[in-house]
Amino acid sequence: AVILVEDGEIVTMGQDLPVERGIPVIELEEGQVVMPGLVNPYSRYGMSGGGYNDSRPQVMASAELYPSAAYKVFLENGVTTVGQYPAGQGIPGQAVAVRPKGETAGAMIVEDSAYLKVVMRNSSSAKRNLRDGFKKADDHLKKVAKEREKFDKAQAKAKADKKKSKAVFVPPAADPRIQPFFDLREGKLRALVSIRNAASYAHLVDAVGEEDFEWHLRVPLTRDIDVFHVTEEVGERGCFVLMEPLITLVPGTLRQRNLPAEFERAGAKLVLLPRTDSKAGFESFLEDVGVMIGAGLDRKAAVRAITHNPASFMGLGERLGSLSEGKRANLLIFSGDPFQPDTKLDAVMLDGKFVSGDMDQ
């Protein structure tokens, strides 16, 4: 196949396409494989800010962002888009999607407010963080309604007294901690809720109640996690589920489970993350995904889980995450099967330019 790249985008793709004279051509060797750049939507690598154990949904991870050599590690391991979240428990704030290269923080930002991070534990305080946010939003709306009523009465009185008025109603400003909850309700923001077991998922459902907003799951896998109890329910919701490529055990037994495969088959949109948020985790990531494929995870689902699905989760599916016309030219070139341990990453293209590897043109 031929992939034509121009101005940082994939212009067209197909077999036996004619190539105009003068266009630089890169001929791949037999066995080399091209795939979209990896998308890691959940990382703190390269960031150093501290967090709190309360509700601060107005905090922006982008405020911590600054160019550093740490981001080279992402590109060296094929990660061309990263979602970075604020540190902390409770509701620590909003993540930012970045390209791991740029002279300024602004040049690195792909999408601010990529998602709101929420940590749900088996406690009343965790549920209260979520419920109180929406309650305060409702209280603010009531306050605005009362102020509006007073304003309208004053305007009506002025009109009855035949007095001209150029007054314009200005609603009272909302607390910055409230606005993210309005954004959730209006579909301008999505929530990523971290749960640690089936019980905390039940707490989440209870806390959400009748509220209608977009929420997805971060499920850190541990050796004997019991979230398989809610696999079907989560699958029916069709939400994104972020987890590591890790074989787990049924609690109290040696029976192995491939939870990523189970959630994907149940209908969840699987997103795979490195097993550790570290250089070592990034380096072993594709090999770890290969282990899950060998254990029963569908290969195409695995590719989607590290490219298209994480891009779509952050609202970037129309720009990133697949080899398609009009998408950003974030490409990886491998010496062979990307999921085999002896395969090398030969080159990384970011926005149409090679940033890693040596490709002859």
C-alpha cells in the first residue's frame, strides 16, 4: 500500500497509487509494518505537581505542563499522544491531551479539558464528592433564578412607573468548582472514574443516580481484583474501560482471567495502558499487549485499544488514532509484528515528520 503524507496529514491511502515526480518516497523493506502512533490517555510521567484528597474539579493539569526531556521517552517508545491528569484523590481536576514534543506548553497541547478525573472508593465521602458537585450546581441555578426574578420585578415596576431602564440582567458568577459539573451535564466534559473493585463500581452507580453525563472507567488491575462481577453491566453501558494488559486471578484461587478480553467481548470499549507509568513500562508495553493476545484478546481489538479507542476517549477520534485520510500523520514503522518481543521500532513519525529513527528518503 501507499500512504501519501502532506502538511502533517494523511492525504490518501491505497494500493498501486501513482506517485508524482519530485515527492520524496520512503520504500519500506520486506516485513516492515506501519501502524498508527500509540495513544496513552493516562499518565503522570514528566509531571511533578502534588495533589489533594478533596474535590477540586477546576484544577487543570495543563497548568503543570512544560517542555522537558522526559517527553522524549514517549516518542522513543511510539507514544505520539499522551493524556496527562492532575495528581490527587477525590476529584483532583481535568486532564490535558498533549503531543510529546514542542518548544512551549501551548505548542504541546492537543486538547485541554480532555476529561475530569474522579476517584471512587468504598466510602460515603467519595460519593459525596460527586453528589455535592451537582447539588451545588443546582443551588447556583436556584440562586440565579431568584436574582432573575428580582430583576424582572424591578424592570416591571420601572415600566409601570414609566421610567426608562437600560439595565441588563447579569447572573451571579458561579464558583469555579461548580462549572465543571455544568460542563458534564451539557456534554462539554467527560468523567473518568477510577474504581478498585466491584463494590466501588456499585458506589459509583449509586452516586451517579439519575444524573445524565458521560462517564468512563479506570480499573487498575491487581492480582486478585474482583471486577469480573460487573463485566456484563459495564459492557451494556458501552463505556471506555482503561486497564493494564495483565492476567489476573479469581480471588482465593489460581484460576486465571484475561479481564481486558472479557470486558471487550462484553461490549466495553477497551483501552490498554502500560503496566507501570515509567520508562520500563513504556518499553515493555507492546510485548505485554502481545501476551494478552496470546491469552485470548482479539488482535484487532488490541490494536484499537492502544490507538483509536484512547484517542476517541479523549475526544480526538476524528483527528488521531488510525490510518485514515484526513488524520494526523502519526505513524510507527516496525521491523515486524509489533507485538513480538524481538521486533524493533524502526521509526516514529509525528505530524508528518520523523522524530525517532533513521529513514532514508
